[in-house]
Amino acid sequence: MEDSPSCGISQIQTATSFVNGVVVSIHDVHPGSQVIVEEILRDLVLVGVTETSLLVVPNWHGKYPISAHPEFLTWVRSKIKSHEVVMHGCFHRRDELKGQRSIIDNVVTKFYTAGEGEFYDTSIEKTKKLIRTGLGYFESSGLKCKGFIAPAWLLGVEALRGLDECGAFLYTVTLRSVICLRRRTCYISQSLCYSTRAAWRRILSIFWNEFLLNTLSENPLIRISLHPPDWKFPAIKRHSLRCIQKAVLMRGRAMPYEVWLNKTKKIKILEYP
Ligand SMILES: [Zn+2]
């Protein structure tokens, strides 16, 4: 592991040029979702994707500590050659905070994320504690990771700072960007993703992702995020696979975030806004 960044998180700059690529990430990978994730990976092969970022939750809702599921770990290890393991939160469940909360906070944490914005407004210290707990599960499972992605991409200002101060990760991502913590560089690219919790959300998701993919046609990096429940709905499954196939045709090979970041390291960023 290289040294952690010594400068403040506010010193991150936005890159104005970066390399082409497609990143397909699968969220919420844990022992309880393994079967459906295996199915997603098989379907991805049919559209030319053999490398993804697998977002593994150290202990999903406190019910699935990865270190207590050897069969799951054997399966994850069998994927490491071509796929990347990313730490995805710690419990993927938000602690209810005591005290008055704003309407916006309640909307974001309950309506938008169904109560799973684990790092939405955690303090620096609480963030570090959660991350250390998550890393403990990874270490006792013999898993290594270079990336951290917060549940629902919700990473508050203090949480980002806590993550940065941990110095354990090369990068994190939000819905709209990939942040290389070590290089202090942010790459703007909004991820496609589907919301499946209600029929109207599923219909809207298809139109939105169609639009988003078209608007990203000039962006070097195309990101597509999948969740296990997506595969329960044939229309979402068909649409996401079609978008992925189109993205791979436009940008070439799909690769994990870590591989893409290593490629960007090789080009010199000449200008910043
Ligand atoms: Zn998640």
C-alpha cells in the first residue's frame, strides 16, 4: 500500500481528459445475493463483459458476515483473476440518528435509499470506525481491495474526509464521479443505474438510462451499475444488457475501476479547470 494522501480532500482537482473505458459494477454482493450475482455474471459474458467491479458488503445488514461464509469466499476468490473486489460500505444499513432531522435528510435516507445511506452523514470518526470494522471482515477473509464505494453512493463531506484519512483506499466513486484519492483527481462520469422498487420507477429508469447513455456518448468513461434486484425484472435486465453491449461497442473493453484508473495513470493530464 502506498502512502496515504497528505493534502486535504478539498485539493482534489477535476480531470478534463481521460482514457476511454466501460466499467460495469455489481452492487450488494454478499452470501445472500451470490446466486443472482452468478446469474448476472453469466449474462454479462454473453454481451462481451468478463471483467467487472464486484461491490462486496462486509456484513450485509449484520446478517451475512463474509468471514463466516467459506463457500461465498471460495466463489469470490475464484473471480479475482478477472474481476475486482471493492468494499461496499460495512453493514449497508443506516443507523437511526437521534435528534431532529431535516425533511431533506429524511427524504434522502428513507425514500431515496430505503434506509441504506450508511455513510450519508457520518462523522469523520464514525466513518473511520465503520471502515476499520469493514476492513477487519475483509482481512479475516483474506480479501484485499483498493476501492471503497458507499451504499447508494451517499458519502457526506465528513465521511469523504474520514475515508481519505484512513489512507486504505486508492479510490472511491459517487453517482457522478470517480475520485482517485491518491492522485487527488476527480473524473466526471455519471453512472447508469436502475431503480426497481416500484413499477413507475422501473419505467422511468429505462427512459432515463436511455437518455443518459446518449448524453454520455462524448464521455470517455461509461459506467453502468447493476443491483441484484434488477434481474427480477426482465425489461430492466434486457435494457441494461443492451446498454452494456452498446457501451462496449462505443468504448471497447469493459474493465474494473482499478484497471481503468491504472490506464489513466499512463496519460498525462495536461489541464485542469
Ligand atoms: Zn449497495
